[in-house]
Amino acid sequence: MIRRPPRSTPKPSSAASDVYKRQPPPSACTMLVADAFKWLADLEEESIDVVFDICAVHLFDITSDSEIGNYGLLNIGKLVHRVLKKGGRMIISSDAGDLDHGEFSNAETFIKMIEKSGLKLTSPFDYTVDDDTFYSHPYKVVSLVFEK
């Protein structure tokens, strides 16, 4: 809620001015519901602080081969690397599987492909969920943070 000085006051009081100064800046966050490959390609280099991928971006291209790996992850990693400011972060929270390719890629594939693009994992991946190994857990969600 934005508080305004009363209309009867000809000039804002110092208290009212202080309220204006304390207002948070408008949000600079954008939620994208579009083709991330096109959107990222159109952005200026080093113009973004943080990119979140919530179970989606890598699915735009699930092709892979034994030489390159998962094209979607690699390509999105390259695009994110280009637009992130130095010290910027890519945060991924996604379903994961047991395969090294496709829709349910394993955590190692996420890490390998994104690091191949030039971003670095900020902390080691923990291979446990509730004191059980990650890959024996029925619901696998990997959460990773990479930095430029």
C-alpha cells in the first residue's frame, strides 16, 4: 500500500516525504512464458543478475548425442552465460531422472552441460535425499546454483 499525504495539506510534511522515500522500488523481475532460447538471444550481453529455470528451460530441446551431450542444457547454458552479469547466477530446480539425456536427465548431466557453457556450480551436489541416495528416491528434484 502506498501512503499519500492528506489532500488538505498544501505541501507534503517531512513525515510524508519519509514515507515516499521508504517505498520499495518497482519489481525488476520478469516471469517468462515464451521460448527462452529466443528471449535470451534477444537480450543484451551481461544484462541480467539471475535466471531461474523451474522444470522447463532444458525441455525446449531434448536432443543429445554421445559427443556433445544434452543440446538443450548446453545451449541454454551458453545463452544464460552470455546475458548474465559477472557474478550473476543461474538457479535450476527441475525434475531429474536416471538418464544422461532427454526429458529426465540426471543431476550429473545438468552439472556437466551447464558447466560446459562456462558457468560454475557454487557448491558440490549432495547425492542424498532424506538420508537416502538421490537416485533411489521416488521423486527426484535437483536444485543447483551456478555462477558466472
